[in-house]
Amino acid sequence: MGSLLSTTATYWQLPLRFCLFFVFWMHGSQKIFGMYDGPGLQGFADYVATLGVPMFLGYLAAFAEFLGSLGMLFGFLTRIAAFGIFCTMAFAVFRVNCAGGFFMNWAVEPGKGHGYEYSMTLMLVALALMIGGAGRLSFDRRLSTRRGRAS
């Protein structure tokens, strides 16, 4: 457990964590509660099933996004939260967005989905937090320091 909570005594993680918090709070709220014109939990799970993926993975992805956002906000179990977000975005890149090319489809061309640039960026931000941990201003740091395991 110590290695999951250990982190560097740096601040660079804070803006990355807040970025992921905001993005995935919004998207997770869409997927779980139907907020912000989202599909809600059942609607999202049904969508994932249309991609040929078991429906339970849709539920898992929705909760990874929503709960992962809270982990990012507080810097609590950050590596686990980042892993869930990383997996969700890796799925988006390779299964949903790859066919649309690299760039976002701002022109909203019919039949062409968005490219993978945004999902890939979020995936790599999550990877950075998986590697570096939550940083100085986090519950992870506080808990690991109490145990004498701070990096």
C-alpha cells in the first residue's frame, strides 16, 4: 500500500490533477447521473454494449471516471484513480476515436467521429500521475508521510 501512496514532494501534479478532476467530473456526471445532457448510467452502458463490449465494462468505466475525478481532486488513491482514467481513455483512443484520425472533428462532418488527440492527451496526463503520484498537496502524500514512506 505504501508504494501506491508514495509520491514526490513536488507541486507539478496539482494542475494535472485539477484538470483531470474537472474533465472527468463533468463526463462522469453525464454517464452516471445524466447531468449536462448525458445519457445516464443505463444509457452509457447500453452505448458501450453497441460497441461489442460487455455491458458491465460500461458501468465500470462510468464509475472509474466519476470516482477517479474525486480521487484527483483530493489526491487520494491517485495512482488507482489515474489507472482507471488511463484505461477508459485507452479504450476511447483505440476503440472509438482511432477511425476519426488524429484531429477533433470540429466541422462535425456527418459519419466522421472525433479523432483521438483529446483522449490521448487525457490518457497521457493520467499516465504521468500514475508514474509521479499525487504530489505534495494530496492526501496520498499526507498518509505516506505519516507512515514514514514519503519519497
